[in-house]
Amino acid sequence: MSGAARAELYDYGMWPVLCDSEKRPLFPNWQRFRPTFEEMELHRADGGLVGHVPYHLELAGVDIDEGPAEALTADYPAAAVLPSRRPGGKHVYYRESRPLGNKKIFLVQYGIRGDLRSAKGYLIVWHDSSWGELAKAAAADPNKYPMPDSLFEAAGVPAPRAIASPPLTIAAARAGLEPLESVNEGARNDSLFDHVRLWAYAEPRGTSKADWRAHVRNHAATQNLRFAKPLPGPEVAVLARSIADWTWDRPDWGNREAQARRGRKSGKVRQAMTADLRREAHRLRDKGLTVRAIAEELGRPRSTVSDWLKQPVPPPGLPGLSGEPSGGKGTEMEKRP
């Protein structure tokens, strides 16, 4: 059901942020270009992390790094409280339609330290089960879970520009990078990381991991010389090894044909999951449940459930969408990659 929740959130307007294992966005223009649903699903299938910009779901998120969330949410009920990677950490979501800036927070009365994220930041969704909770938060009553302004006093910012969702190709991402010659000293590590990883994604991996590591290390060392003041060699070597190991485990990353093939598959999976929910909505209505009750049961917005009920009931087991091939179980079709 988590895939169906992501599909629902994406249709609602969720702005995904595709990140590496260190929570760094894969694309430097992540605030300007929205990945497609298929790109998001492909990234997840490859083991990547997916975050989102809370503002686009009319939410504000509090990333609690230190301190208990329970006392805060007892006084100010939240639309959702999701786990983070940090032990004991939480992502606390409130309904908020205004675009707000990032802000460090220290709530002395609750012993909480963390960050506020809205229109200028993003939060990673760490657990598969959290997608359904996030969908419920996006559909929650804004009057029931408002953000406590008196606590956070976050500054408003201009709303992000709405830009269509072009394919985030590797070539387009590389074209958007700042030249290393003009990067300031404090941004060298991140900039070199972006330049090397985007180059590595599209490079043939070869047959030897050791040779691949050396290939990436040599390229990183060459690119490092473009800085006015190059980074220390050991720092470049660590960066290069991280990129080499990550890309070695994902040989199809950057292979446009493979990505397109898997993207088509993820689109079919999305359709199948949505069809399952539509059938369930009709079944619950036949049992006499109201639109509101069905929406609460399925964890979906009432407007979406209402639209589903206006459409015909999807036939069960559509070939190619049900997870079972049209030839039935155990056929040769099922065994094909």
C-alpha cells in the first residue's frame, strides 16, 4: 500500500527530492525541477532515499534531533509524527499553507532541538509505512492540526515557482552545475562530489571493482585540480571511493534504456495499486459507508475517494497490472525478466 500512498501524494502535489545515502540531493536544481513519479519509484528501487518539500503538501515539518516529541504533541496535536534515522528523533508535521523558511529551533520548555522545514527544505521519509501516514497528514483537517506559530515564529518566504516536470536526465543535471573554477572554498567538497558522481553515473563500470575505483579516483583527482585551492588528496580519495562503491552496486544507473524499461514497469505497478484502492472504495460504499468514512479507512483525501466512486469499478485482475501475467501462474511469460 505504500506505493499507492506515494502515487496519491504525488497526484496531490508532493515535491520529491531524490537523495543519496548521505541525504544529499542527486540534482543541484532540486528546488526548481520536480522529478516524475516514475523517476522517484526508479530511484527507490535502486536503494536511493526519497525526501519531500513539506510546503507542497500544505505541511510544515519539525525535524526533532534532540528531546521528546510527546510533550510537544500533547500541547499541540500534530497531523503526523514519523520516525527519523536518528535514534529517538521524530518528524512532526503540522498543517500549514504558507511558505516558510528553514529555521533552527530550541524549545526550552520541551527540551527540544531541531529544524523547521517548509518551502526551502526537505525531510526524508525513512520508513515504507510512513508514506501512508504522510498521506493522511496531507488530507487532515487544517483547523485540527495547525502549526503553533507562537512556538516557531518562522519567517515567510516567496512561494516556490511552479515549474513543469521535465525529465531529470543526467546530462541536464551536469549542465546545471557551477564550474569548479568559480566555486568558493567552503563549497569545494559538495561541488566536487556533484561533478564526479554525475560523471560516474553515465560511465561504463567495467568488470573489476578495483579498476572502477581507480578510474573514479583518477577522475576526481583531475577535477580537484580545477579548484583555485584544491582539496587535500586523502579527502578526495574518500569522496571518490564513496561514489565508486555506490555506483558499482548500481550498474544500470545512467543507462537510459534500462531506466525507461523499469520506469514503464513502475507506471504499471502504480496503476495496479490505484485500481485496488478504487475497487476497495466501491466495496466499502456497497457496505453503506459514507465518503468520509471510506476516506478515513483508506487514508485518502475525501475529494479523491469521491472521484473514484464516480468512476466505474475497475475489473479485477487486469492482465499486466495485477502482478500475475495474463498467461496464468507458472507460464513462461512469468519467468521472463
